[in-house]
Amino acid sequence: MDHEKVTGKRFFYVTALNVIITITEFIGGFFSGSLGLISDAFHNLEDSLSIVISFVANVIGQKKNDVQKTFGYKRAEILAAFVNSIILVVITVIMVFESFRRLSQPQEINGRLMMIVSIIGLLANFISMWILFAGSKDNLNIKATFLHMLSDTLSSVGVFVASIFVILFNWIWVDPLITIVIALWLLKEAFSVVFETINILMEASPKIDLDAVQEAILTVPEIVKVHHVHVWMIDENHIMLDAHINVKKTCNVSQLDSIYDVVDKMLNDKFHITHVTLQAECSRGLDNSLID
């Protein structure tokens, strides 16, 4: 990801917009009686915190490796993505329960005020979402924050649509119903980020065919076997591989550098593995399996 696209200034703009939207929607929701607006306000309040967490993690993640963190600080952003996604799940679940309560106990809603505030929120949320869009595809931390912005944009759209039904037909039940529909979709998206961050933090293997990796390595003439393979991710863009390779008995130490270079380039080109560590052996481990 191009970190220059997600600068501190952009995070500041998004935070400022969210604070303004939060205050506006809390006031508008209180006076109009719209659960959708209040829900949106709570999302924006939490978003302001999530943006700060995301920004701090983004800064930490760019720090260079040192003796205390030899793999660097990239996982700070994975932790931030995990925390922000969990917070989004919790708030969304709460609003689903509140929506069902509103469906069983309808309350009067000022549709015109609801519409005006939703339009203001929609414009501001769309701007915030657009600001963070640049980094959302290649960075889980930014993606988690972007999902918050997207959730608020969709909520504002939902509130606007609901306000039309309230004004035209006085269908006040549309407000909590739309909140539920949007919340269920957001839960799906948030859980996908949660599971992905957990996999990275637990050092689960990325979606790579290890048999294909083995076949690729064995195309190098000097290598006769691959075993004790470990593959994991530091973050969503950096895949690590550690493996033992058995080389031919005729292979001498001076040839190892060129063998390592060939394997390193091959795995990067074919599987996007960015860091490869190989241990060359002769007969040791010949009876072991690929991941033993």
C-alpha cells in the first residue's frame, strides 16, 4: 500500500467530519425521534475513536525493524483492524436489538427533520469514505476504518429512504427495519475482517498451495527434497516462508547462494512470498514430510 495516500492530514479531516456528523445526528435524532439517526450517531462516535486507533497504528506500523521487534511493527495495524472490527460488531448487534424493540414499540418520527439531517450525514460520510478509499484495498487496518465509513454512509442512505416513507405514508416502522437490514450486511463484512486478522495473528498459513510450492522448489536441479515448511503472514502484504531443503551430495557450499537466490525469486514471482529462509541439508530430514 502507498502510505503517502493515507496521511495524518487525511485522518484529521475524517475525524473532524465525524465529530461534526455525530453532534448533528445526535441532536437531529433526539428531536426527530429517529432510531436510524441515533444509530448513525453512535456509529460516528465510535468511528472517531476507530480513526484515531487506525492512524496511531498506521504510524507505528511504518517504524523500521529493531532489536526488540525484528519483524518490525507491521502487526500494529492488524491489531487495530481487529479491535475496530470487534467494536463495529458490538455496536451493530446493539442497534439490531434496539431496532427490534422499536418495531414492537413504534415511536412518532419527524420525517422532515430526519431527512435534512440524513442528507447532511450522507454527504459528510461519503466524503470521509472517499478520503480513505485509496488505502482500503491493500491494508486491513485502513479497510476496517473504511468499513466504518461505509457503514455510516449506508446508514445515512437508509435513514434518508426511511424518511421518505415516513413523510409520504407515516410508515415509522421502515426506520428500524432499514437499520436491521444494513446492520446484518455490516456484520458479515466486519466478521470477514475479524477472521482475517485472527488468522494473521495466529500465524495461520495464507491461501497458498504448499504442494505447488514444493513442486516449484524441486524444479531447481540441485534440490532433491523439501521438508519442515512453515508459511505465515506478518500482515496482509508480507508472506514469510521457512523451509529445510535437501541438496545433492555433489553440491558444495559455494553453490548455495545461487540456489537460495533462484528459490527466493521463484517463490516471490509465483506465490508472492516476500521473505524466504532456507536451511540446506544433505541427508538429514530425508524421511520427513513436507510440514514435519
